[in-house]
Amino acid sequence: MRVGIGYDSHPLVSGRRLVLGGVDIPYDKGLSGWSDADVATHAIIDALCGAAGLGDIGTLFPSQEAQYKDISSLILLRKTADLVEAKGFAVANIDVTIVAESPKLSPFIHEMRMGIAQALDVEIAQVTVKATTTDGLGFIGREEGIAAQAVALVQT
């Protein structure tokens, strides 16, 4: 068994949709980034990369490459899962925490878990998604951005 940890954060901006865990979240701002800027899925990708010795998301899917412009991060997650499997590993479980002052994410957690599980071809019970705030502290508390951290366990 091997463990990997992932982290990502992006600034909130006007004129972009907010995508977290592969789900479009109704909100007046979205996350800035080359792909859909889905910090939750990006953190999972980095956690899987760490666990399987694949480098990081920037190595696998470099920003500024045209093929990744506005791409769904769930597509990148599927590609990562294929690479993990090619190295002889299977995803045992994923645990991700999204850190956002707003909007409230609890109504979307189940849909996030389903989409992530589907992209990884695992059971929904193997995916946990949680959300928390910073109680007004830092860039997240000032609603300037959203972050996520993830842990992935893979096994042979």
C-alpha cells in the first residue's frame, strides 16, 4: 500500500463557473485556472500522483497546453487513474477536504462523490468528500479563493 497527499488552491474571479469535485456549483464567482480549475479534483490527482510515483499534476497535464484549456478535471482524473493502474496500483480510497468560506457545499457532496468515484472506476464508498471553512481567516476567509487537500491510498 502507498499513500499520497495533494493540495491545490485557486483564486475566485468573476466570469468563471465554479466547479468543485466535478460539479457545477451555482455561485457568482468561479475559480481561475487553465482547466476548469477544480481544486478538489486537482488535489486528488496530486495525491494519486504521489502515491503511485507519477510526479505531479503539472508534470502530467502542463498548463498552457491547448488540449487542457477549460478541460473537465474529471477527464484528467480518469487519465491519472489509467496511469496509476498502468503502474500496477488500484485506488483503495480517496479523502478530500474542500476549504471554502462560501458557498455552502453540503448539498453537492453526494454528487461530487459519485462523479469522482465514476471517474476512478471505484465504489462511492471509497470516496469521501468533506467541506469546511476557515472561520473568516486568510484568503479563503476573505472569499478570495478556495483550496482543497486530499489523501489517496493505493494498493497492489
